[in-house]
Amino acid sequence: MDRKMANRKLIRLSQLKSKLATENLEEIDWVTFGVIVKKVTPQSANNGRTFSIWRLNDLRDLNQCVSLFLFGDVHKEHWKTEQGTV
């Protein structure tokens, strides 16, 4: 993990909103980790394509969640991922 995180900044999901407001994250190499705390049943978009929505949390503040929308190949590959997965 140390090798993978070298020269990267860890930003907790619960800090993401404030960091986006105060820092230019496009200029740094950053990572975040999250746990899937809720999965919405896959849905169909207006164009007929199926997508998934996951709610992610860092388990520090359960009121601070990030919604992640999965489309296309990402949806096809990961829609069966279990709730509780990091």
C-alpha cells in the first residue's frame, strides 16, 4: 500500500466536498476510499441503457455519502459488487 500511495494525497470521502471547495484537486494526484453502504436497483436511462447508483461512505461520518453512478462497461463489470465492499 505504501508503494501505491507514494506521491499521492489521501482525501477521505467525508472531506471531499470541503476539499473541492478549497483546493484545485485537478492539479494533484489524490485517492479516496469508500465502502458501498447502499446500492440502488439498476435502472434504465432515457436512452435505454442500464446504470447503477452506489452510495459510498468512509465510515467516519455516516451522514456524508457520495453517490457514484456506473454506466456502460463499468456498470456491466461491477453491478453485482456486494454492498459492504471497499
